[in-house]
Amino acid sequence: MLKSIDKGLRKKGVVTTDYPAVAFVPYDGHLGAPSLDPSKCTSSGECERVCPTRAIKLDEGRLEIDLSRCIFCGACASACPKEAVSMSKDFELATRTRQGMMRPPSQAERSVEVLGRQLDAKVRRVFGRSLSVREVDAGSCNGCEVEVNSLTNSFYDIERFGLHIVASPRHADCLLVTGPVTRNMEHALLQTFRSTPDPKLVLAMGACACSGGVFRDCFATADGVDGILPVDIYIPGCPPRPQAIIYAFMLAVDRLQEKGTGSSINGR
């Protein structure tokens, strides 16, 4: 190590090691949405039996996966005797409705750079400036928060694409909500929503925020954000990867163009 430092100082440049230079390759071992092959399915029901969140439904020989509940654990793919279920790398899964997550769409994966430039163009066209986001933890395990933090690291660096995370909801254009909304956080979430100026967007991030996830039907939670607030965009995953969040913001900007002022809480 001392030899490497000495070599760097003698070069009057950046300290380097003797290891050969290699191009940085981002980790791509993630599990995306489950992919179904109906031609291989024999309706054995093994995938439905092992699903920890009851996201899989086998009805009259037809298999459906509810991505709002799916935590992308891969148990269904491991249990299927005919390999009718496999784990893809799809992440462009955000939708405007819960019904839109009943079947995993097939999307061609785009790079972070391509997604980011498309998002930047949309944000500047609609806002003429950056999109301000207030992240709200409504009782999550913090897995989603880790991915949100990743958005600001040197690899993703979302601020170059026109996204800016702010500390106050009064400065926000949209809310990015994680967690199943615990009863103790319900009031705080409502106050945050009311403090955000109209027109505003609400993005439910992760299986817990979309449907309650592993905490669904628990006395202490609201089974997702849409039981408390009107949700504009759902982002499935446990947790969603950063690319999935960027893709969701692209849908959110389109949604904001359609949305007028005077947003209100459903029945509240």
C-alpha cells in the first residue's frame, strides 16, 4: 500500500494501485417481476401455495400474479415443477391503477442514462425546472429508503435528470410514500399531504405501500397508501430498484399534465 501511495505521489496525480484498469459494470443480479409461461403451466398450485403474500391466484386453470402484493422473492419460480414461472429482470412496472399490476407487462429494459434523459426532457417541458419530491416513510422496513438514497449516489445522480428531494412538503410537487401506513403514521401522512401545494402527485413505492405487502390484514396498518390518500402511481417491488423509481417518475410527470388543481383526499 505504501508503495502505491509513493508511486502516486511521484506521478503527482491520483494515487493508483497495480491492479489492471477495468470498466465499471453495474450489478445486474437483481430479481425483477415474475414472468409466466402459460404453455408450461400444469395448474399444480405449488406457486400459489408457497407465495408468502398471497400474490398468486390460480382460478380455473388461469394463473395471475398481483404485483401490488408480490415481493419478488422468487419462491414461486423455485416451487414450480415445470418452470412455468421464472424471475425476469423487468423493472418498468409502475402503473396508474392497482388493476394494472395484475399481469406483469413485458418491457424492453432501458439503461439509467436513457431513462434519465427522457425523464429530464419531460420534467423541463412540464415544469421548466426540477421536480421536487418529498419522501414519506409511513412505517416501512427502510428497504425502500435505501433505494431512494441510492438515487442520489454518484451512479444514478437523479439531480442531473431534474429530480430534487426536498425536506418540506410545502416545497414539493409530489409525495413518494413508502410503507403500509401504520396507524401511528396515518395522521402524519395526512398532514404532509395537506401541506403539499396543489396540483400534487402521490406515488406509492413498494409492495407495502401498494397493498400492505407482508403486513396486509394487520390490525396496525391501513393495507397501503390508497386506503388513506388518492394514489396516482403504483411502484411494485420489495423494494423497487432505482431504475423502477425513475421510470415511475416518468409516468408521474405525464399524469401531472392531465391533473388539474383541487386535489382532495378520497372521502376525507
